[in-house]
Amino acid sequence: MSAPLEFGIDTFGDVTVDADGNRLPYAQVIRNVVEEAVLADSLGIDAIGLGEHHRDDFAISAPEIVLATIAGRTERIILGTAVTVLSSDDPVRVFEKFATLDAVSHGRAEIILGRGSFTESFPLFGYDLAQYEELFEEKLDLLFHLLPEGPVTWEGKLRAGLKDQQVYPKTESGRLRTWVGVGGSPQSVVRAASYAMPLMLAIIGGQPERFAPYVDLYHRALAQLEVPRLPVGVHSPGYIAETDKQAREELWPHYRAMHDRIGRERGWGPTTRDRFEAEADEGALYVGAPETVAAKIAKTVRALGVDRFEFKYSSGTLAHEKLMNTIRLYGEEVIPRVKELLAQTPAASPAPAPSA
């Protein structure tokens, strides 16, 4: 029997504004994220993921510390990242920090590893962007060897090796739950399977159903490696309000400002309202009234056969009060409705991967 579908929320700690449109201090944004997590826990939401960023528009650069604060004020919610930028961190320190978080949270810590969609951490910590791929691959390999929690002997090219080295503290369960977050490259999907780690798909644009071949590829890779079935999750953005029109009108200016700001950095053209509407209608933007968002999540879960849906509820400068409302609607109305919809219709098997 498969495990129940999990429902999570994610935030990058986007720097928000107050009722008068004034930018909040980073400290207040971080305190607000803690309150958002406390609300999610009280509503029975299964997990929260905090992104790691090192830039002006996001307040969270040390998610483990914020998660430890959340741990002291919550009872059951899983505490993870979205994502830990492993390429510019040290795997030993990552393990130590999350094993400590696991202790103070009574076993609720998990890591979602990734390369991240921004690169500010590389110059900040003295890493060469030319080694972008090699850094992630080597550090993922080292963390993989740390997870069994025994003596580690390991050799790499970019970091000093270890010889029969112990790392502390050990966890009570003997293993930190560790996912690999990917944006949709086949190589990344197969890599996650080769390390026997659950897969988190970041689906932030286009039709979610197009990721079905990657889910199938992951399960086929696990089978070929004789690894038991592991969870697959989806991370996607959205916003919930009382009506579809209200949700779209409230989200649009913040969505546009955030995408245009990032677009200017990356050479993209301005975001259009038509593009926004298309993403809301058929793409990976889960915006609308509770029943609309629930129907779209259920459709994605059926199409991909996933085990967790993580809803990125923050978007640019959207105010804390609106984020609290979207979390409340997600927990009180969307999640029960998704469960009802999925109980009515059996989940479809993921589509087969296209032939080579």
C-alpha cells in the first residue's frame, strides 16, 4: 500500500511590503516566515521548505537557523529546504547542521539538495562558476557517503578527502531524509536515482504533464538499479484567495515585478498579462479560489503519480497578511478538496518516456 499523499508549502522568504507599500526589514520578514510556518503546522500541513538565497530580494540565507526556530514552536510539520545550495556549501557542515535540526525537532528534519537557480553564493563563498557541474556532483557524492552515519573514507578533486572520519551528531533514526531537487534534465533525474534519493521536481512554468517522462525515467532507473520505489514530489508556485478573479488580480502585480526583475538580470523580455493568464489556466501557476487550485493540484497528482505536492505560496512583495490567508485556505479548503477529488478518480500511471 502506498503512503498517503503529502502536502507541503515552500517560501524563499521573499522581502515583502507593509500595508502602505513600504519594504519590510529582513528581520521582520524572517519573523513573519516563522509565523507562517506555525500557522501551517496548526492546519496539519505536512511540510515546509525554506529556500536558501544570498541576494537583496530574499531574506533567508541560513534556512537551518530559521527552521530550528520553527521547530521550537511547532509539533509535527516536516522541516526542510527548497533548496540547500550544496555546490557552494560543505557537505560535512550540511550534515552536521541538519542532524542537529533533526535532534531539536524530534526527527522532523529533511534536506532537499540542489544547485539553485541563482549563482550569487559562488563568488560570495569563493567558488568558481566554471566548476558549477563538477562542484555539485562531487559534493553530492560526499554527502551520499555521509548519510549512513558510519566512518567515512572518501576522495575527491575539489575538496580534501576523508579517511575513516566520523561526523557528529548522529541522528536517532540513523538516516536523514534527503531529496534531490531538479529542474527537468534527464541527467539530473538519473543522478538522483543512482544515489537512491527521492526526487523533487521544480515545475515553475509550462504544463506540469510534460514532466511525466521524467517521473517514468526516475522509476525505471530505480528499478534497473534494484532500488525500492522512492517518493517523487512537485514544487510549484501559486496563490489562493476567495475567488479566481481576486486571486489573479492580487497576485499579478507582484508576479510581474518579480519576473521582470529577474528577467532583467537574465536577458528575458517583460512578462505579459497574457503569459500570466496562460500559466494560470494551463501552466504551472496554481492561482485561484480554493476549488480551482484543488482541481489543478489533483490533475497534476493524477498525471504524474507524485507523493508530495509543495506549494510555493510566496511571490515577490505580496504582503504577509495575504500569505497567511493563502496558507489558511490551502490547509482548510484546498487539501481536503484534493483528497476528495483523488478519492473519486484513480490516479493515472505516469506517461512512458519518449523513445531515444
